[in-house]
Amino acid sequence: CRCGPPIFCLKIAKSENSSHGQDVDSRQKHLTATRHVCSSIPTVFSLILGCVEMVNRLILLSVVLISLPKFALGKDVRWKIAPGVFMPQVSLGHPDDGGNETTSALNWFEVGGTGIDTAFNYYNQDQVGEAFRQSGVTREKVFITTKITCPPDPIPGPVTPQKALAAVKRNLGELGMDYVDLMLLHFPCTTGLEDTLAAWRGLQDAQAQGLVRAVGVSNFMREHLDAVMALGGTPPAVNQCNMSIGSHDDDLIAYTKSLGITFQAYSPLRHMSLLVPVISRVAAAHGVSNAQVALRWINQQGVLLATSPGLNEEFMAADLDLGAFTLTEEEMSTLGALQDNGHIAINNNGKDKTVVASRGGVKALSLGRKHDDKQISSRYVS
């Protein structure tokens, strides 16, 4: 019998013997039906084996993704910041121009962005939550970063882990979400290191309760990082600090990475003029904007970004498309030395005398504002 395993052949044999003397047509129908079932066995086994193989491949893919330092799905490039947690390479920071975050975030989702960076004292968490609900994007696809203050404002009294945990829950309430992907301690406590550590314990408790997927810090210097690392438990996944061509603490960046902590840059287009000839020449060589050069210089060092392109979808798409070109080693070195060579404009918070972006040459001039009696391309940044 070639229909399958011996047990099925045995059933056929028994069926043939027991049907001796019965009506021939009835016996033939019985045997045909039995053989039909028997002949289906290999197909069923093939389907089962195919399903098992597919499941194994999915499991293998999941393991590979978890082990990779980063992966990309279209423009959504993500970097591993903690076990099983991948953060978008570029997140949308809050708009310094006072614009509505709901509109900005909706535009960001529209062009393929998935990461949103907000905070309690940005006063726009409700707008971020509203944008998410209007977008129709699934929660799993969006990556929400927010921050609590230290001490946890406006909760009075000594800093305790419980108060920090309460601040986390307050943020979730403003967002209208059950959890966030990354919760940062916005800055070290102004009241001292012990209060900073107490607040950090509160973030660790929030993660243990499933309120946040990963925890991190912002504006932490070496001594603050050492203190939280010595505390034990879950380490910071991210240290978000100021970084741009015009202002970068290379020692802090290197030290943060040496601890296994991801460095993220905010204000990546501040503290600088992007119209200096060196940046313009590099941009022309790659056929991109000056702003893209400045952002790529940061990102190419393995640093994540929080940018604020306002409401302009063209700028947003450009910020997400940083992998389209690569700066040479010489270009990286030349751009990094601008801070030391005094070629970059002084801070001014990126809103006064400092040119904060050059986005598209002559076409963009009408989008700008006055600077030294000339209209130039500009935009506000995180």
C-alpha cells in the first residue's frame, strides 16, 4: 500500500476483507472513500510542516531583529536602546515656534515618521495624544518619548520614588495612553544627587509596573551617569543631550556610549549658522540641504536625533532621509572642527541672530526671516 503509514494501510486491508460478499458497488464506494482520505494524508502533513517552518522562520526573524543594533522598514530606521526596544533614528521634537503639536505630529505620521518626543514641561502632551488618536496609526508602530522633571513638578515636598512614579502616571494621563516607550528624567535634580537617585528609582519602578518600556535620562553629565549606574537595577537606555555641529561634548558622548547607553541629540541645528561656506560646499557635493548635512554629521556618529521641522512636510521627509548619503571621513572631521575654529555663531537659542537652517537654496528664501537685512531660509528646531 502506497497511501501512507502502515496503520492506514492496515485499515484498508481490513476494510477490503470485511466487505467480502457485500454488494460490489457499495464496496467500491467504501474503498474509494477510504483511499481518498488516505491519499489526503501527505497533503495534510505537508501543510502542517509548512506551517511549522513558517513559525520557525518568524521566530528566527524575531531573534535576529532583537539581536541587531538597528533595522529599517522603509524610512523608519530604528536603533536598539534596550532589550526588545528599538527607537526611531529621528523623532519629532516639540515645535519652538509655538505651533500646534497635533498638526505637526499628524504631518510627521503622514510622511512616515513614527517617533514623537515630548515632556511634561513642553505643555503639549495632550496634543501629542490627540494626534495619535486622529492618525489611525497603531500604537505598536508609534514610539513615544516623554519626560518628568526633577524634582517632580508640581508635587511638593522631598523627592521620593513614589512621587516620581506619580509624575509618570500624570504624564500618561495627559497623553491619554496606558504606557510610553521611553520615559526620561529631564535633568538632574536641582536639589541634589540624592534626590536625582530617588527620582531615578521611581522610573525603574514605573518600568517594573509596565508603564514604560524603557527608561533614560537627559542632560546628565559624567558624575550623574556614574551615580545612577552605581545604583544598580535597570540602567538608562538613553542620555538625551544638546548636540550640534556648533556645540558638542565629544568626551561626554564617548563616555555615554562606553556605558552601553545610547546618546540622543536635541537642538541639532542650534548654536550654529548653517550658511558657512564649509557646510554649503559639503551639501552641494552630496546634492542635499545644509540642514541634512548637519543632521547626518550627528547621526553618522551613531547618535539618535530629535528634530523640529515645524509643520513643513518637505523638511520632515528630508530629516527622515538621512541614510541617502554618507559623509566622508574628511568631511566628518572638517565639520566637527568648526566648533573649535570659531566659525559657528554663538547660541542665542537659535531664534535671534543665529541662522538655524538652510533648507533649499533660493527656493526657500521666501520661507525665511530677516537676518542682517536679508531674507534667509530658516526654521525652528528642537
